[in-house]
Amino acid sequence: MAKNDRIVLREVTPEVIAAAKALMRGADHAALATLEPDTGQPLASRVGLATLDDGTPLIIASHLAAHSGALDADPRCSLLIGTVGKGEPLTHPRIMLVCRAEVIAAGSEAAAAGRLRYLATHPKAAIYVDLPDFRFFRLAVERASYNAGFGRAYALEGEMLVG
Amino acid sequence: MAKNDRIVLREVTPEVIAAAKALMRGADHAALATLEPDTGQPLASRVGLATLDDGTPLIIASHLAAHSGALDADPRCSLLIGTVGKGEPLTHPRIMLVCRAEVIAAGSEAAAAGRLRYLATHPKAAIYVDLPDFRFFRLAVERASYNAGFGRAYALEGEMLVG
């Protein structure tokens, strides 16, 4: 996360918030940064992504995935959302979310709602969403750094992006 | 990083290594996981990417970027490389590299070589590579997790991928 005294930040307008929310809600994958248990080494892995009704990011993870055990040991994580098109990769918008992961209890109403949301974005996940080895996590957004293109950076609070 | 006792890993063949190296060397961007100074929070940010002659990943970072100060405070980091095409995002190959970042001293022969390699991949970076605010980092690869598609996972050592 950028420190306010080190980075040139632009004013956060309603249009900026709307664009950041659209980026989050339109994504079907992200890079997830977690902390490796025991070593504390940061790890970057790919996750399939959906959002809950309020815009909170939702992932599903097998116990076999490195990030599954990492989130159990330390729920602090970060999502990088945004795809890269043609030309210079840093000219394409992306958002870094600083999150705290929470397991959605299997069999709960929240899990049923998350399952529907996830399948709406990832219909082919039907082959594994109900396996006992898989769990849904909601990634509560604490703060974010939105970059609308090279040098166009904004610092956002989590409550601006969800709800 | 997957623990060997928790994940189903496939045998690493020369073909697997060649495919992983091609993925690394063909990439022009990646997600970089670093540790936020003071908090230890993992952060996921986008970086432009090139490789040195031996295949070692090379990035350039402004002091304004959050990951620049993060790598100064703790050189441990991770790169996620691989783009997502059509269909389910988890069916597309990607590699997670566990790395240690090293600043390439400005004015050194290594910096001159890195500059040429970076500009070959990112010609438009010519407008900022020589600014005093920017530094090159080589990301020495310690180990990797290569995923050639859903459920096709391989654990690799750094020396298999560089040199």
C-alpha cells in the first residue's frame, strides 16, 4: 500500500469509486498475495474470483492450494484485480485490495448465497464447488490502491468499494 | 508454496521445465507479492517484467511504488506469471516464483545490460528508465510452483529455470 507521504495521489471522486467498483465486480480472476506459514514468505497465486451482493470479493479454495493453508494461518492477504490488454501493461487499470480472509461456514446461508454468486461467474466450477475439500472465503476489503493507468493512483478505503 | 505432503504433484520432465521457462521468458508483466513495511501485510501489485540473459526476472520500480520500499525492507517476494485467455481462468498456465530481490547498482555493467533487456520488452519505458527515481531489481528465483492447468501442478527449483 502506498504511503501518503511517498506517492502522488489524486483526489478520489465518485467517478473514480464507480470505476474501481466496476473493475472489481467485472473480474473473474485475480492474483492473491498470502503469507506462507512458517516462513512468512509472500506468495502470489492465481484465484478464480466472484463478488458477493455487496461487492465483497469471493474465492473458493481447495485444501490442496498453497493459499488455503496460508489464509488459515494468517488471514491477511491482498488481491490484484485487472487484466492487461495490448500495449504497455502498466497503462491498464488495476486495483490492489488489502483484505482479511474469512472462511464462509459450510452449510450456512452465506455459503449457499456465495455458491450461487460464484457459479454465476464460473459455471464450470459446478464440478468442484460442492466437494468437501473446497471452502469459500470472503475477502473483507480494508483499503485499496487503485491505479487507473500509469501514474494515476488513488488511495481508497474499503467502505468506499463494498456495500 | 505447496507443501509436498499436501498437494498432488506431477513428475518434472524436461518438457515441463521448457514450458515453464518459455512462460517466464515470454511474459511482459506479472503480479508481485511483497511485504508491507511495518505491518507485514502481504501486498499484490502489477509490475512490468523482462528477463536477464540467464532468464532471471527483471523489474524496474519507481521509489513511488509501494513495492519499492517493501523490497528495500524485506527482499522476499513472489511473482505470478501467466496470462488468462478465454474460458475458466484456472485452466490457463501460470507459474508462481519465490524470489529474493536485489537492486542492480545504478551505473554498473549489470544495470546497462538490464536496461537493454528491459527496453527490448518495453520500448515505451524509454521515457522513464533513466530517471534517477527508478531502480532495476533482479529477482533471484529460489523455487517455483508451475501450474499447467487445473490440477496439473509441479514443484520446481530455481536452478531448473535460470542459467
